Amino acid sequence: MTEPITNVNANLVEELTARHGEPDWLKARRQQAWRSFETMPVPRLEKTDLRGRAWDFGPFPAATGAAVPQPLAQLEAALGDQAAVFIQDGTVTRVQVPEALRARGVVVMDLHSAAKTEPERVQQLLGRAVADDENRWSALNAALWHGGVYVRIPRGVQLEDPIHIIHSESEQARGGMPRVLIVAEPLSRAEVVEVYGETGQAAGSYVHSAVTEVIAEDGAQLRIGVVTQYRKGPTHFFTRRAVLAKDASVDWVFGDIGDGFSVGLVESRLDGDGSRSVAQGFGFGYGRQHLDLTASMQHRGRFSESDIRLFGVLRQRANSVFRSSTHMHRGAVAAGSEQHDRVLMLDATARADAIPMLLIDENDVSRCAHAASVGKIDPTQVYYLMSRGIPEKTAVQMIIWGYLQPIVDALPSQAVRDWVTQVLERKLAE
Amino acid sequence: MAAPHLVIEDLHVVVEGKEIVRGLNLEIRGGEIHAVMGPNGTGKSTLASALMGHPKYEVTQGRVTLDGQDVLAMSVDERARAGLFLAMQYPAEVPGVSNANFIRTALNSIRGEGNEIPVMKFHRMLQEKMRQLNMDPSFAERYLNEGFSGGEKKRNEILQMSMLEPRIAILDEIDSGLDIDALRIVADGVNSLRSPERGFLIITHYQRLLQYIVPDYVHVMMQGRIVKSGDKTLAEELEAKGYDWLKKELGIEDETVGAQA
């Protein structure tokens, strides 16, 4: 079933296209994606009921009058003059690229501009990792993305410092459609970290659909961090996918530290022989948070390798689904993969599922294993820490933090790690 | 601080519905080393865990006081802060928590708010103690007991003991699984902590450990209580004649707990 879409929204494609002076091919694609969105049904998900969720969005004003939310303002200050793009309520407000990066040919710009300055590349690569009609929310994003970011690391360029993409949304946001396209040319190396921060109470039941596409060409090495602080109110969808060519490597490090309602996918398509990918993620649910997360590895390349490590900590009435999926397609000879999912339930009112999935179509794989558990904190660990004089509350915090810290430490950017640490420590002490 | 005084009177401990310690009496003062020996299954480790307050061990009868204070009324962390320490036979592994962070948090919990040890001083002290125990400096940053070998875990327990400087230290089969070199290092660590302000309760199955840590008193546990006490010569006698000799002398057929129940 499709909800009626108002005329106001139907004009959004034309409005965005005109506002950014976008080329015809992009306009045509947006229109096509809009038609897909209009005709695609709301999917029925196994663990998430979308029937009661509204699909409200827009209008999207050209400029935002809202101030950067306080916590993100701190992060902004900590970043100093490091490479960063700031997006506020769907508008790119600032792009800062150190001269040293420009000199090496690194491109960091808003995606609307990139569609004009690098039209062939953007036309060819946009939608390569996440198809415009993959599902209803990716179609919505393809039709209405704005405030997008484009990052290109030229061939052979190896960056030491991370590139930051900081999305913030105030209570003025009317649904978000952020889109990020990261292209790592052969033998390049870089770290990119995205932060989504939302503050205030959203006025309506808006829909938020984020798409991140990562193209890792031959031998490129990327570490992609994504930290979301999705607030309650809107329905958040996210689709983040990397496509890996021969010997490419992509490490995902992601986590959600909000109390929002979200459904999403983090996936690597290991097309190239010898490609490798690690996805490590955490969820830190509280309130009435709902997180339906799938981390997925699609193996097609020979000798491709992957690991998935998911860790959840759930409190209060949080409800999370941690799905890890590995698919060994026919031809993925000698490929290997492991999954580890662990969910800690701190309150009896929280709910969690850890669902490992292995799909193996190739007979000759080197390893394919999974381990999943949902449980309480191990009382023998608490006893051990307490036996050295540490009070129970501190002991429990240390144990939880012990699970989260290795993932937080794997995030690119000291400033982002510090910010996440601060948020988590505050939440843990509550 | 005055010398510690631990008194255990008529202690009864139940684990999973079964009484394992059955009326045990023991008194330890600062400067003394007491060894509790006995065959497997006689309640030695249960005694240690119950004194520390392991949640699975229920004390059903008896009294334990440290300097007149009721130990059994204290939570596990309060016992530790009062000066009790248990070097565990099977310490838990805690991934993601570094050894140094753990020990510093413990030390500061014991020292109390406003009296925290300066970070640099702590690390100097930790590295010095690790050197004495022949531990690689990398153990400071490794996750607590994760992937440690049996011997490394034991050394790590002694490291904690020497950092926390407890008033009553209980060592539960600290010798099990150690080769002779490791045993010597661990024993040196214990001996260096001997002091009039500290008492030791050393639980062991074998007399071997007691060649390196010479006890003042030796107690033999059978059927959940102390059946014989003596000085260090009792341990030597047991080594020479075996537990069967003592069983015969005391008229005990099955020394394990529950045989007569």
C-alpha cells in the first residue's frame, strides 16, 4: 500500500534540481527514482513493523536558520582545521579542506557541485553501490537527496588524517535525505568518518533516509566510520554499501548512540579477488530505541575475506535486532568469513535478537563461522572486579565499556572518538 | 595501621543446596602465614570464596570478623576495601578492560576519593612490580586475563596483591599449573609481602609450595572442617606419608564433603 503523496512533495524534485542547477541526467534520475518511490510498497520486515510509521518529509528550505546543536558544536570546535564538511538540516554550510590535501588532488565537496565539476564520474558512480530502486527508502533518497557529500582520493594518494562529514539536524529539519559518495582510486588509502547528530524533539513523524556509497578501486584501503545519534520521532533508514575491487580493503566501524527508530544495512560487496572487509558495529540502546541492523558481506571474489563483529548494549525498553549475514556466492573460491554478535541486556524490559545468517553457494570456501549470544553481564566478571574493591556500579560500567571501547577506538579521528566516549560515559553513568 | 585480626567461627557454607564447609574455626593475625591443605573436594576453595563473598556461596551459620567488624555483612567490594584479598584459582577474563586500568581503579577504590594515586606514580609502581614478577611490560595494557596462560593469570593475581597491599591475603591454589620457575617467582612475590601488618591464608593441595613459602601454621581440611593443625612439620609429614595416614589416624574413610551426608 502506498500513502497518498501531496502535490507539494511531488514538486520537491523540480525544486531541488532548479535550486542546484543540476544537469539533465541527474534530473531525469531523480524523477525516475521518485516514480519508484511512489509505486513501491512499504516492505514488510520480519522484526520491524513499518505499518504505523508515517512517511512525511519536506519542504526543504534552501538555507537553515538553526544553530548547530550544542554537543556537535563541541565536536566542531575540536576538529579545528582538519578536513571536514558540515551539513546542517540538509544544507552544506561549510567545506574545509587543508591546502596539503588539495595539493595532492583530494576532492572533498558537496555532491551537487561535484555533479557539475566531475559529471562523468559522478554520473557513472552515483547509484553504483546503492541502486536507485533498491527499496522504497533508497528510491526516496535517490529522488530527494540534498546536502550530499562527494569525496575522491586520487590514485596512489595515502592520507594520514581522516576526513570528517558532520551532519546535524535541529528540530527544524523536515526529514533528512543525506547522501555520501566516496571514491577511492587504485592504491589510495584514507579514513572517512560520518557523524549524524540530531537534537531536539522532531515536530512530526518524518522519514529520514541516508545513503552512503563507497567505491574502493583496485588495492584501495578505506576505513569508514559512521556514528549516528538518531533521536526518537522520525523513522530512520540507512543504506551504506561498499563495492570492493581487486585487493581492496574496507573497514566499517559504526555505532548508534541515540534513542531513535532505525532500520538499516551496512554491507560490503567483495567483488574483487583478494578483497577484504571488516564490519564492526555497536548499538547502545536506551529509552524506546528501536534498531534493526543488518551487517552483510557479499563474497564474489576469490580469496576474499571478511569479519563481522556486532555488539549491543540494551537498557530500559530498547529493542534491537542485530543481523549478520554472509553470502558466499558461487565462484568465491577460498573465501573466508567470521561473525561474532554479542548483545548485553541490562534491563529485563529490553528486547534483543542476534540473528546470524550464512548463505553458502560455493563448495570451496576456507572458513565460515559464526557465534551469537544474547545475555546478561557475566556475574563472575562483576564479582572479580568487586573482589578488588571496585563498587558494583563501576564494575558494571567497566565491563560494558570494555566491550564498546575496542570499537570506539577503531573509529577514525581522535575528535570523534573523544566525542563518542563522552556521550557514552555520560549515558553509562545515568 | 594496626596488625589485622581475622576470626572465623563455626563457619558453614552451602553451595547449590549442598553444605560444603561444616563448622570451620580459624584465627589469623598479622605476620602469620597459615596454610590450609587437604585432598580435593574437602571444601578448601569454598572456604576462600565464601570469605570473599562469591554470590554462589551462601553462609548459613557462623561468624567472620576482621578487627571485630562483621565481614559477612559486607558486600564483596567492601570486604576488599576492608583489606581482604583473594588470589583466585580461576580468575575471570574481562575483555576490553586493560590490566593497568583495572588495577588503578581498584587501587583508587581502596584508597578512597581525594586520595587517588597520581597516574605517573602508579605506572612506575606497576612496571616495577611487574619486573619483579618477571612479567612483560605489555601485560599492563593487555585486557584483563584475556588470553593469559594459566601461569600468567597466577602471576597477575600476585601482581594485584602486591599493588593493593591487602591486610589479609588468601591464595587459592596459587601453585596449581605452575612450573618450578614460575612457582619460585610467585613465592618470592608472596615472601616480599610478608609483614606484621599482613596475614596470609594459603590454600594448597601440595606441600611443594610450602617449601618456598614457609608457613607458621598448617591446617588439614577434610569433610568441610579443619581436622588437624600443626606447624610446618605437619606439611612435611603429609608429604612423606600421604593423606591416607592422617585419614587412618582420624578414622575417616571418605575425606570428601558429602560422603557422610
